[in-house]
Amino acid sequence: MSTTERGGRGPAIAGLGITDMGKVYGRTAADFAADAVRRAAEDAGLALTDIDGLLTSQGVGGGVGLGLQRDLGLRDLRMLSEVQAYGSTAGAMVQYAAMAVQSGMAEAVACVFADAPLKEKSSAGAAYAGAGRAPAGWRGLNAAAGIAGANPLYAMAARRHMDTYGTTSDQLAYIAVAQRDWAVMNPLAQMRTPITVEDHQASRPIADPFRLLDCCLVTNGGIAVIVTTAERAANLRKPPVHVLGWGQSHPGYPMARGSDFGLVSGAATSGPAAMKMAGVTVGDIDVVELYDCYTFTALISLEDYGFCAKGEGGEFVAGGALGPKGTLPVNTGGGQLSSYYLWGMTPLSEAVLQARGEAGERQVPRHDTVLVSGNGGILDHHSTLILSPHAHA
């Protein structure tokens, strides 16, 4: 069944709420979440009482959960849940909300993510220090070997790709440079000073082969979207962004010899599923908004979606395809490397702005079909959305 069947109940994103971002102190994640939902409702031209579904997600700081219903004063919800698939959560929430409005289970579902890990007078690194604390028992052996947190684990994945396909640190640099070029034009971006490949190579090592400029930012803030039916969205304040297709993949790779860890991500499965549902191919995609916790995450996703052949991602990105003057607009707001890090809401929020034609100086002229990816864990979870300002024909 297509997303426009069931009597015109095709799903669409009707509201987008983005709070103040970055080093914003003195507010809890719950504060940011409530603010984001209110802004999304205002953006759509809806009252909070029009919302009858709420899906919440939180980052490492915690504090966002089912109690957000009471914080917002929402009554008699028909759908309420906490969702957690790490960086793939935002895409998954939109998928669940889309199915809810398609089926008639709910009429307007708010999906929200918020986090507040940054503390005043503390480093960005300290914000995630607790997240890498290893558990006791056999699973603590990683920490005993010096492997704790996401940095070294993603570095292992990147190194395997390098050893297998010849990908280089210089090639990863081109991803960071391209996204910074986009961020320069984004007033919401935390980092707006242009960088060069040489700047990337001179940045301090974090976990071989990653340097500082290979790694995402740390951000306080919240983002929410409201999903409703296309029919209803057509009569609201902002142009609807239709959800044409979606897919998920959770490979469950063991980080061991013989697995595809570091070589193939869930994008290889969720991407084709989403594009098939939407009735499009890779060649139809105008704008790509990728989850980029590291430069390598963006590179492997580009390969697995089919924008270049497997193992040729390094050469592809080094050719200048991704930036404002390139042939494939990727992470047009600066992504998580240069704009802001709100898990999967970072690529989703930029995708909504691009699909609406509201991205200002960085607006991509052709934006009929936008691909959004989310990635969670250490390449463990993946979600894909296909969005468009146009409904299915």
C-alpha cells in the first residue's frame, strides 16, 4: 500500500521546531524538548491540544520521557511512547508516526529529541565521558584494553575500511571541509569558519585514524517535528513535507573477523527499502542529509546507498562532489560535524528546511526528493526516510 492510500491519509511533516542550539546553559533536556514541541506546533499553525500523539527520545543526559505529556499539558493522547535506537531514532519516530496517521490511530504526532550534555566550565569531551564507561564482567574487557566510548570503536571500523579499500585520512578530510562550507551559510551552525584539508590534517589526533575535525560536535538543544496526514497538512501554515518512503536495518554485526563490520552499514538495506516504497532510485535523489557522527559514517553511508561503488567512497568525496559547488548536495546545513549534534534530528531538520525551500543562502535549487539517514550505535542501527514537497502521483 502506498503512503497516499487509505483515503488520502498519506503522512506529511507539517511542523518543525528548533530551539536555541549549542552552548546554551541553565536549561534541562526536558525544557528543550517542551520548547521544541511548542515551536513545532506554532510552526504548523496547530494548537497543542491538536496533538494526539507524542514520541520522545533523549540523549546521554536523560530527562526526556513520558512525563513530557504533563509538562506540555497534553490530555487524552492516543499514542505515547519513548523510542530509542540511538542516532537512528529520529527517522524511526517519523516512521512510526507516519504509520499511526496512515492507519487513523492518531491525527497529529509530535516526535521530539532533546539533550543537554554540555555543562558550563566543562569540556565538550567531559559531556560524554560517562557514556563510555564499560560494564562489569566480560563486556568490561574492551575498557581493560583501552577501548571505551564511541571514538575508538568507530575508529576501528574506519581503519578496517582503509585497510580493505585504501581509503585515506586525506579523503575523509574532504567531507569535513565540504560540510564546513555549507555551515558557513547556516546561521544556526556552531562552527562557521571555513577550513581546509590542511586544517583537518593539522587537527589533533583523537583515535587513529580520526582527528578532531573527523568528529561531531556536542550540543545542547531540542528539535521536534509534527507528523499528520497530507490532507490536513495542506491546510496548515507551512508547506507539507511528504514522507514518501522509509526503512530500517539493524545488522547486529559482531566486531569480529568474518563479519561486515566497518565494510557495510545498515544503509545498504534500509536505503533500497525506503526508495522502493517511495518509487524512486538513487538517481532521483536531489539532496542527501546523512548522519555524520564521524566523517567515516558519512562515507560508508554514501557507498551503501549507492551514490558510489563500494570501496570508492574515498575517491568520490575527494572529487569535490559534496560541497556547495558539487554535484551531490550532502549535509547542506553543515551536519553534525559543523552545525549541531542532535542525533538523527540534525539531518531530519535540515531535510525539512530544504524540502520547504526555507534554507536561505544554502537552499539547493532542486529539492524534489530528499534522502535522510540516521545511524545508531557503532553502525548497529539505521533508518532511512525519503521526503518530498510533492505527494505521490
